[in-house]
Amino acid sequence: MILRRVIEHFKKQEWTAIALDFLIVVVGVFVGMQVTNWNEARADRATVVRHLSEIAEDLQAQIDFDATIRVSALARIAAVDYVYDKAFGVKLPNSVVLSTESWPIPPQAPIPEERLDNLLGSINLIRVNVGMRSGYESLISAGHLGMIENKDIARKIQIYYADFDDLLDANNTFRGFRNNGVAQMYAHGLSSFDERPAEEIVALARENPDFAAYLRTTREWAAIHLGIASRVRRNTETLLGEINAELERLS
């Protein structure tokens, strides 16, 4: 319709009307493009909010699970400390010193009397981070990382999950050592979570240097595990706080 009108104006040499029609077309195209861009931007923002919300849920789940990891590690340390105290009358060091860093071992409450016949259950149970990362994997697999306008947040998310991969590798080390140690325990007639009087476990440690060495190394790995988990928790809490702030800004 507007094209016919322009032709009519052109035949009649109505230049002002032609200019107005041209302006209407230009403005219409511009407004249409702006509306399209606005709709796309709104859709992109909704996508980013969805991805960040999913990652925030994963991070909160990781924080909630951290308590389980901590309880497991502390139980391993307390059980070994009990055995060494009763078997050798010694207090083990309150830190694990490596070539590049040290891992402190926090003081432990005494093992409750009712738990003494389950020492191996405490020593051999290792709870590890299971990799709550479905939100991050969804973001990456969809190719939407570049849609996050806050590049600082995007970079921190990438760094966090790269570090988390290192933790998952460490988990394999912890469990691998435990599995090897448990296999050696079979020679002493012990199962993974054997229930027997604490006095028998103490006697086995006193009489078998290999079993005693396994117990102490379990304690050392538990201290390292505890330290790594604590560091991951701090990083998780920091990233979760920043993502929640970004979600509030986008809402």
C-alpha cells in the first residue's frame, strides 16, 4: 500500500509526501529491528538466568554435602588416633607436612563408647565430592557461556570447575589408597567395615606394622582430604554469593 502511495506521489511530484512516506518506512524498519533485538536480548537474559540458577543450585547442594565429607574425614582421624593411643601410647602429629604445604589436623572429640566396636567403619568410610555440576555442563554443552555478559562471573565459573576437576582426581587417589589397604586387611581376617571389639583392632595394629602403617596413612590422607574440602567449600561459598548477586541484578 505504501509503495502505491509513493508512486502516486512521485507521479504528482509531491516531494514532501514522498519524504514523509520514506521516513515512515525507515522508522518502521528501525522500530521493528529494535523490537526484535529487545526480544532476543530478553530471551538471552532468561537463558542466562536459567543457567546461573542451575549452577547456583549445584553449588548449594555441594555446600550441603560438605558436612558429610567433613564428618567422614574427622571420624577417620579420631578412630586412628584412638588406636595409636591405645596400641602405642603416642599422640600423632597435629598436622601433615608436605614439601610445599602443610595440612592442619583439628582436635578431635573422643569416640563415643558405643562406636568403639565399629572402628573400621570409621576408618574405611570415605565420603567424596560427587561432582554436582549438571548446571555447568548444561551451560557448556549448549554453547551459552558467551551469553553471560558479566565476563568476570563467566571466568570465575570456568576456573571453579577446573579446580573442581582436580578435586575429583584427588578423590580417586583417596579411594584407591583405601581400596588397596582394605585388600591388605584381608590377610588379617578383617573386612572393610568389620565389627569387632576395639581391643582386637588395637592388638592387630600393635602386632602388625603394615596394618599400623595403613591406619596412619589413612589419617594423613584424611587430613589432606579435609583441607582440600574446606578450601573447595570456601571457593563454593564465594562463587555462589557472586552468582546470587548477578541473578538479583538480572531480575
